Amino acid sequence: MAAGPRLKIGVLALQGDFGMHAKALARCGAEAVEIRKPEQLAGVDGLIMPGGESTTLLKLMHEWGFVPALEKFHAEGRPIFGTCAGLILLARDVENPPQFSLGLIDVGVERNAYGRQKESFEAHGEAMLAGRTTLVEMVFIRAPRIRRVGAGVETLAAWRDEAVMARQGNVLVATFHPELTDDPTVHQYFCEMVSRAAARRRGAVRAAADRRGEPVTESPSCEASR
């Protein structure tokens, strides 16, 4: 990533393990912003939707008006990363039981499909990130399973021949918890996604300003450093 002010990446802080994601982002050189109100989304370049209890998160999101704000955030091309419950909320289809989801990535998921808390486990799997194969540490806690992968979705990592990490455009999802390990690989990959998306938005703003003959003021939140 280019030198300059740090990326600002939001972490949805309604419920769940948002604090661990914030620490993981800090290790990657990004500034983590805990998001508790929809209007805060305007000040960040990307967003992590963490693990937790998806029905509780969904209830709070509806109560506080997050659904339209997240749809707008996605439409603006700002990247979103959902882990575990965050994946469930971003998926196109949810089962066991069916529930509302944002439908921002074309996957079908089954809740708690790896078992209850006592069936939690750790594993290592290969991921293809930025054209390179790398070993990733994975922690599964009451994890959902990706049961269907749409035609426009890229599987980035698998465990026992099942997709556990996937991407469609600016939406990244994982069934596991990368924030519970010391391995920065997944968060670094997301930071790079956010950096590139921010650069594209800056370019679009500059082009529009040039057409109008107006000066452009750079936003410090759209840069990243290593």
C-alpha cells in the first residue's frame, strides 16, 4: 500500500468480537473505528462485520437503521468483510432456520452447521490471495457452512473441500475467525482490498472535479501505510 495517512476501517460494534478485529487491523497498520451508529459509516473506507449471534445483530441493525446504510455503503464500492455471523448477514440465502440477510454476496449458508460451542476447532488451510497460495490459520466457533457458491463468487480458501472464505467484488466473507489468531494474512488482504477501492473512489472524484473545473481536497481516510 502507498505511504500516507492510515486507512480507516470500521468494525461493526453492536455485538460480538469486534475488539479482536480492531487489534488485528492495528497490527496491519490500519486505524480501526468502532461503528455503533449508521452515520459513522461515512467516515470509513471499509467495514468488518464480526462474529457474534446473527439474530441479535440483525435485531440491533433493524432497530438502529443499519440496513439501508449498509446497502448504500456497498453501493458506493466500499469493501465489507463478514466473519462467521457477519457472513450470515451478508449472504444471499440463509437456512437452519431461514432469516433475513442483506444478500450482498451470492452464497447460501447454513447456520451453526459445524456444531455447537463444544465442537469448536482450529485448522490450517490453503488460501489463494492476490495470486499467491498461502497457509492460513482458521478458528471455527459455532461456524456456518457455505452450502452454495454463486457463479460470480470466487472461493479463496477451502477446508476439507468446502469453501470457507469467498469474495464477490468488494464483499469478502469467511466462516472462520481470523481475528482470534496471530496470523495477519486475512486482515492484510482485506486492508489491501480497501486501499485499492479507496484509490478508485479518489480517481473518480478527481475525474468528476476536473470535468467541473473544481479543485479536489484529498481525504486522509483514503490512504494506507505499511
